[in-house]
Amino acid sequence: MTDDRGVATITLDSQHNRNALSRQLLAEAHSCLDEAERRDVRAIVLTHAGPAFCAGADLKERSSAPPDSTPFVRLLERLMDTPRPTIAAVDGAVRAGGIGLMAACDLVVVHRRVEFALTEVRIGVAAAIISVPILRRVSPAAIAAAMLTGERFDADEARTMGLVSHVSDDVSATVSDLCDGIRAGAPGAVAATKQLLGRVPGMDRDRAFDAMRALSDELFQGPDAAEGMTAFREKRRPAWDSRTDDGHDR
């Protein structure tokens, strides 16, 4: 893991098996998340070394030992539940469980040439665990064909269905811009926004209004709002904003 001015970058680097979800890779990913949380970073970027983002399950391990999906499930939960925005930076092929790993992130930036495939049915299993983050982003009808056939689909299709948020010719530049945007917001406000994005769609309308009214009142009365509104009146940047005048980090 690297930490660049409050943005932690976790790099999947198990190129001999195309960054498959081995026990070692999962353990190292958890360790990196532990370190990111200790450092209280503003955002977490999940990226990869080599030509593949992630090939899915390590089939050699799965065929030689009793299955234990707990570390993978916990990794998906941590990416979804951390108050820090998570960004998947994808510049290579993604298959099966790798799509779930990507989908567990808040923002997903992929190169235009990237292809995806949910190949589980072709080896006699189902995309069971990863359906949880995937179906929180994508309607079942939009992804049914990909799940039922295992056929490849491209980056534009993935964006149309809502699986990815950004298709780019320069993944690093797009991720950098997103990180600058996160740094421009108050940490508590960004965390609250991530939480409501997950909570509100599943709430009853009246309950949602009650909860969001309370949240809005709490935030408007908080110290970040006081600093943000004062900075707006004084035509300066708030104390938490670490960008330079050209939009980049100080």
C-alpha cells in the first residue's frame, strides 16, 4: 500500500495467477485496508499490477482445499462499509470474482479497452457472493445475460448497465481528478454522503425524509459546515481542502 497525501493505493500484485483471489492475496488486501484505516486516509484506490485486474477465484486452491469464502466476503464488506470513498482503477481484464471486487467500490474507473466476463456458470457454479455488490449497482435484467451465459461484455456496456461509473482513455488521470474532488469535500460530509447513497434507496419514503432531515440538521449545525460557509463568504478554500490553485494537491 502507498499513501499519497491522504489517498491510499492498494495494488493487487499476484501476476503469476492474474491476481486471482488466493488466500495470500486476500490476506494482504486486508492488511492494506488495516493500514489505510490506521492512517485515517481520505480515500482508497484499488488497482492492479500486470495485464489483469483480477481473474476471480484461485481455482487451484479451490480444487485442493475445502472452500472458505469468509475472507472474500469480509473484503467486499469492508470496501462497501468503510466511510472512506473507494475507487477501483481498472486497466486490464476482469473476470468472475474480480467483477465483484470492483463492484464493491463506490466508484469504478475502467479503460475503454477493458473486457469483462462472469464465467462462473461455465465451470459449474454461480456468481453467488459477488451478486451482492453487483446487484446493488445493476438491475437484474441488465446483467442477466452476462450472468447466465458467461459471454464477454465491454466497458461501454458495463457503464450503460451501471456496473462502472467512468470509462476513460487515461485511468490514472481520471482517478486523480476524482481524488482531488474528494479532497475538496469535508471528510465528515463525504462519509455521510457515502452512507446515504447506500441507505436511502432501500428506505420507505417517509422514513427516508425523517432520517435525512435529521442528518441535514446535524451537519448544518456542525463545525465543518461553519467552516465551509465561512470560507464561502470569505471567498477562500475551507481548511480541509488541500488542492493547489490548479486543482492539484499541495
